[in-house]
Amino acid sequence: MKRHLHLAGMFAVLILLLFISNRAAAQTPDTVYRKPTLPTGPPVPAEQPARQPQPVKRPQPLPQEQPEVVRQQDEAGKPALMDRLYFGGGLGLQFGTFTNISLLPILGYRITDRFSAGVGAVYHFVSYSSYSYSNYGGRVFTQAELFDIGDGAILAHGEVEVLNAEYNGPGSYLGGGFERRSTVAFPMVGLGYRQRIGERASFDLLVLYNTNDASYYNPYNNPVFRAGINIPFRK
């Protein structure tokens, strides 16, 4: 009987040892090297990043071209008539034996950038002692810019003035009790200074010499001073 109990105990201890060894083997990590297996299927494409939506470019409106202002030109390629015409006029003041106030409107034409010619009207109010009278007429003139000084230029000026003038010499109303009128020409030459105003306008100062100074109908005392302005018809 004791022998059977002893065998049963040894059998129980053996089972317990087997159970413990199996648990330990299950918990021990597998350290056996295994050769990696190569994939046999088709390659899996990498995941492509999601595309951002591109902004839609709207066509920009083309800039509208501004029409160029083209001045009319003649057949030779020179500026048109209106681009060369100018108007204006001057005021003449003279004090002394005669007081002479002159109004001198003009219409001119620029033949070149430095040479011009034109016509004008003339009106004089003349006062002599206690006697006064008026002269009127017209004139033709030429001007040339000789050389520049700063923003201006030195001018050469020549003109012929034709006046219906009142006689004021010996035997006139003041001395002999009568008066008379006559048409007389007065050529004048001289120099001046032109101050340019803007692109083509200008202001002129002139000092002239009257070559018909001996005439009884002469309303001027030498030298003759004038000032005037020139304004283009089209800028």
C-alpha cells in the first residue's frame, strides 16, 4: 500500500514539473533566425498625396489703347497752318513832348522755329500840350530770334507802320488855326528780348528806332518802346 502511495506522489510531482516547464517554454521569446520571405504579388503603389485644386485664371481684359492726338501735317511733313499761327498784341507807351498810348493787336505766322512774320492793326492816342487826337492804321513785321539767353532769346525786329495821322507841325491847329490828316509810312527797326512762357507762348520787350522821325505826321519820339505777348492758336 505504501508503495502505491509513493508511486502516486512521484507521478504527481512529474506532472507538475512538466506543466511548469511547458509554461516557461511558452513565455521564452523565439530567438531562432528566420530568412525573410520576398513578396510574390504585384507592387503596391505608394499613396499619392491629394492634389490641391488649382485656382482658375480668368482672362484679363486687354488695356484699351488711348487714341493718339495726331496733328494734321502738310505734304512736306511740317506742322499744319493752325500750329504755326499765333495772335496777341502789344501796348506802346511814350511820354515826353508827345504822350502816345498805342494799341497794337497782331496776327503772326511762324515760318520757322526762330523766324516769323505777321500783320497788325495800330491805334494811337496822342496828347500834345492841351491838344489831343487819334491816329490809326496797320503794319507788317518780321522777327528773328538771334540767340538764346536762359529761357528767352534776343530778337531782331523790323516793321513798316502805315498811319492815317494828324498833322502836328508848324501851321497846324495849334499854331495856324487849321488841322489836316495824311497817310504816312514809318519804317522801324530794333532789338528786343523774348521771354518764353510755356511751350510756345512768349512775352516780348522791344526797343525800336523810327527812321521817318523828321515827318510832321510822326507821332513818335525815338527810341520807341513796346511790350507784347504772343499766344499760339493751338497748343
